[in-house]
Amino acid sequence: MRIAFLVIRNKFSANNVTEFIDAVKKYSVNEIHEINPKSNGYFEFDLNNYDCICLHYSTIAFPMRILRPFSESFRVKMEKFIGIKIAFVQDEQRALLDRIHFFNLIGLNHLFSSSVEENLQHLYPRKDCLFTTSSIMTSYVVPDRGMEKINIRNNRKWDLVYRGRKLPEWFGEIAINKKEIANNLINKLNSEKLKYNISSSESLRIYGKHWYHFLYLAKSSLLTPSGSRIIDMDGRYLEKWVKPDMPKLYTGEPLDLDNQVLSPKVFEYAEWGSLIISDNLIPINRFIAGQHYFLIDKDYSNLTSLVDILEDDTIRFSMIESAREKLIESNDYSYKVLLGHFDKTISNYSDITKSSYASNSIGNSIQFNTINFKWLILMQLIPTILFNGTIWFVNNCARAFNAIIRLGSIK
């Protein structure tokens, strides 16, 4: 099956974003074609050459108000597409009704959500959504990367590192805790005389291979949950990238929902041999605090125990190796697992692909409408072409008339 995988990535994309995209292309049994809808015009590629459209969350990371980032013409093109339509989503706390409206409009078949299964019925009620949903993690492990080459016993510069992000306070407890834990740990670690590199500044975030090098120099790394406590249903909590005058498609009161999701950093820490330090219980089956990671008490009363572990290589290496065995070497959380779920879901919808419409009137009707839409675009351009052509004709006539007058005056 040929799949148009719509993604937006650049040099500032986080590692887990690029690895997610590359894994879909590498491990799916289907033929995946990566397409950037921001760089290709409406006429530059034909969705009718594909059996399935898959939207990556990089294309829908912000509210879909005014149907961004897709142009209206491309949105209509997706709506008229008669194959399977799939989407991956994250950051589901922002203007959720806009996103649901957009998915219903284009005729989405299935949504892969990073929210836990029990929250999906609240986020995407069946009465409001024309698509099905299933839960996946925010990130997975890249298989066959050569874990044996990563030496967990190397000399490490920092005792503890952390790179957070300042989230809007309307996110609720998760945003507040992210901000407080960084400040509190700095104060506590100063008294313990530990070497740390902690920041929540956007300007100090690290991407690409530099991020992995950073982890390779850290004895331990702090893990905080992603997600939010509040779901902004109608976009009332405006942020800097949302214009105040943008129209609201729907009105809905904010939803109080504990929508914590597992941070993708948990796999990165384990892979690069950095002891996982968490301020919350990590929601992975049989992933045990004290055996696989260190759990900080809410009042920070056990930081002395953390200092002891960081100074005792035997204990630290044992916990790191246990985490690597559970998360990395077991292959239970490999991208191959995600792509197995992805391929199976698409296979379940295979009866509505373009091939099933090849010989009926519905397919011909949709193709005819697509052609009409192209003519509509052309017709809208005709007045501009005529106007510009008229100006060109008048200007050239004036130049010719002036030339004739100059020639007459010379004689």
C-alpha cells in the first residue's frame, strides 16, 4: 500500500520527532512517501497516487483554527481523497475542538493518540468524532542502533542534568511542578555540592547529536511527565503563536483531566546510560522505583540517598543496566512494535482504499469534482490575468504612441 506521510521537520526538530518519522518509513511493511505540505504546492503532487494519507503530529502541533498549516486548496484535496486517512497526535491540550472539527471535515478514519486509553473517551467522545482512536506512546526505542557501543561506565562530567521547558500556567499542576522542581533541585544540589547542569530556558535547549553527547556526560538525568492537567477545548488560553482575532469554531469549557503522558526522554536516558531520576512514578509495567530508577520524594527528603547512589558506581551501574535491559534490550518498546500496530490498523481499513472504487461511479464522481476544483482555481485567476494583461497592453500602446510622436518631431 502506498502511503503519503505528511510531515514537517527541520534542523530544530527534536530527536524523537525525526526518529519517529524515520521509523515509520523504515519499519512499516507499506510503501511510505514523506511529503512536506509546506514546501509542495497544490499541483506538485497528486494524492490520488496513494492509498492512504497519514498526518504526522509535526503538521498539526498547534490549533487547527483557520485550518493551518494546510492551505484551503490542500484541505479540500484531503477531504476529497477516497483512501484511508490516519493521524498521529500529541499536545492534545490545545484547542481540542478545532482539531476534532478538522479531522471530521477531512474524513479521518483513525487517530493514534499519545494519551492513555482511559482518557480517550473524554478527549474524543464517540458522539462528536467520526473516527476511531487508539493509544500509543509519545516515543519508542530505535532498534538495531548498536547499544553495545554505548559505554555506561565512562567518566561522566555531570552528576545530574535536566532540560525542561517553561509551560503556560493554564496547563495546571504539571507545568507548575516542572518549573518548581528545577529551582528546588538547584538549591538542594548546591548544599550537597553536586555538579549539575539544569535549565528550563528555551535558548539552552539541546537538539540532534549534541543532546545525546550531553546525556553521555551525565551520571543521572531528571525525568518529568509530559501532558497537562487542563484541556483547553476552544482555544481560550491564547499563546504567542495564536492571534487574538482568530475566530472560534466552537465554544467549550476547559476540561479538568489528568492527561499526563510518558516523556520520550525515559528511553533516551536508559539508552545512553544515564540513571533515570523521576519526580513521579513511571507508568511502565514492572518498571520499579529503586530497581530501575530513583524516585525523588515530594519533600526532597531522600536526596541524601541519591547522593550516595551517585557516589557508589556499583549501585548506579546496576540500576542503569536494569533499566536498559527492561526498556532497550527487551525490544518491548521498539518502534517495530508501534509499526506493527500501525500496519494492522491500516489493514483493517483496507476495504475503503481507492482500489475498491476503481470501477464504480463514486470514484469517477470524486475525480470529476477534483478536476472541477482545479478549473475553479483557474477561473479565479482569470480576472487577475485579464487585468494585468490590459495594463500591459495599454502601457505598450502608450510607449508606441510616444515613440511615433518623437519620430515625428525629429522630422
